[in-house]
Amino acid sequence: MPRNNYIFTSESVSEGHPDKVCDRISDAVLDAFLAEDPVSRVGCETFATTNLVVVGGEVRGPGDVISRIEDIARDCVRDIGYEQDRFHWATMEVRNVVHGQSVEIAQGVDASGNKDEGAGDQGIMFGYAVNETPDLMPAPIQYSHAILRRLAEVRKQGIEPKLGPDAKSQLTVRYVDGAPVGVASLVLSTQHLDPDLTSDDVRAIVEPYIHEVLPDGWITADTVWHVNPTGKFVIGGPDGDAGLTGRKIIVDTYGGAAPHGGGAFSGKDPTKVDRSAAYAARYLAKNIVAAGMAHRCTLQLAYAIGVARPLSIYADTHGTGVVPDEQIEAAIAKVMDLTPRGIREHLQMNKPIYQSTAAYGHFGRMPDAEGGFSWEATDLVDALKKAV
């Protein structure tokens, strides 16, 4: 039987976190290729440290994009807000070691003759949804993201100029009868540009925004606060700690509330099922919950490199389903083509829409006018209801 009364913790990191700087650059490179050629193949990785950004990986697409990678990286770092002595968008060194995609990978992925386009890799991908927030996301990760997104907004708007780009949040949420009801403890570590600020000073800056984004009554006199618990946090970003693409996969997904297949998202074009099938799994799980078929749903998909159709579809509604899990699995196969091509076409993923996913979560966001976060739509509800 599932536990009904417990506490659960998730963390988020800001767009200025070293790993997120790298995710942003990798996705910006991907977007640049897709903007010129929607069928570009991109696997881009970024590494960042003091005064240095290295961009590498394998691509197949317009050659002029490769020549623009240095400018793309500088634009990302500038937008994030780094102008430190030892990590500045204008003066950092950028090394570009991107090269062409392996022909052996290409032959497995590309369609040819009677062969449909295959998956870009083997692996397992998970999607998850739960009806404890309006976006059908786990509350701890959703509100951890919301705190940092709001602090980034007021920093960039000049409302809070003493805050720096690098930050982490962590919420321990208390559940009663299976529903989130409040914050047991809150951890926030944020870079500050004024070296004389104390932890109490930083708390005075950030606390109003935290109250603003959390549900009413979630912060109480019993909530334990840890704001910049180590003291000063002036040296931030890749100058304080090296960054690497794809190192925050739990932050990117469900904050540990659901399984993760292990594959990172950023820098990968949608032929790579690490990304596209994980998005499709979230899309399906969210629609299952939105359709009232379950209060909570975990969905697993499995693929083999070069093979178009998934090897397996597995649904688990954790005892909350109003129809059997086996019927949900059968319905999924009826309402969506889960080949790589089918996913991309259904969710219209061959667009330059990925930079905006690089921070504050790939899930639990509103679909936008440019086509981003299409996997957050709930337009499969009617089809799923008819299919069971």
C-alpha cells in the first residue's frame, strides 16, 4: 500500500548553474541547426570552467552553423548574465571541436527503401504525471523551479540587482493523505554580487518572492529555512564549479519522484529517443491523468537503435487507475505512433524550440506560440477515453 503521510524533497538549479550554462549552449546550437534545416542531426555537448567553454559533438546539417558556434556560446552566457572577471561572455575562451556525424549511426537512423527511420539509440525512457499540481507535476520539483524562475526574472529586470545568476533551491514538502500541504524545510543558495551581504540579508531579498510563488499557507512558523547556509556566495557559475551538459537529469524531469531512464536531453535532436521518447512518455502520462483514467501514472518506453517501433510500452497507475493498466497500454498504442518519426510529427518537434527547455524543467510548462512544450498539451484526452 502506498504511504499517505510523508515528506519528500526535490531540488532545482538556476539557468546560471554551471551545468545549466552548458545545457543552454548545447540547446542553442541545436536550435541554430534546426532553424536552417529542420532535419539536421545534432548531438552537442558543452563543458565550461574558469574562462573557458568547450563545445563538441557530432552534427549533420548546414556547415555555416558550425562557424557560428562561438558567437552562439557568447550570446547564451551574456543572456544568462555572466560578466565576472573569471567568467565573462566577452572575454572567455571558446573552443569549437564539433565534427560530422558518424556514418554508421546515420545508416541506422535514416529511412531508406522499405526501412522506416530508426531510433537514434537504444534505451528506456520514462514519463510521469500526478494530479497534485495544476500542471500535473510533483509539487516539490514544480515549486523548486518556480522559486528560481521568479528570482531570475527579478534579477534580469533589474529589480534585484544584487542577485547573481547561479542559484539552487530545494523544497521538502509535507504530504497528508497523499496530498501536498506545506513546506517542511526550504534551502536556497543564491549567488550575490555584493560581497558584504550576509545570509540574513539574502533571505530578506528572496523571501517575498518565495512567498509569492508558493501556495498560500505552505510556509508556516514551523518551516525550516536555510538561505545561503555556507555564508558568502560571490564566486558563481563555471568559475566556481565546472559545468557539463546533461548532468542535471533529475532536475530536468520529476525531481526524483519518478524513474529516469538515464539519458540526458539537451543538445540532442529529436531523432534521439533519449529526448523525443521521454517527451512523448510525459505527454501520454499527462493525458492519461488529465483524462481521469488515473490520479498518478508512470509510463515506460523502450527502444533499440535503428529500430522504429518501441520494444515495449509499460504503464503503472500505482493503484490509482479507474481502468486496468493493461487497457491503458493498449490505448496508448492506438492513439499515438511511437516511432521516432511519429513522435516528431505528432509533437512537431523539428523546430528551434529547445533553448527554453534548458533551465527550470522540461516538463510542467505551458505550450508556447512557437511550438515549444507541445508535449505538455492535453489534446489526447478524448482519444484515450474512446480507446479504452
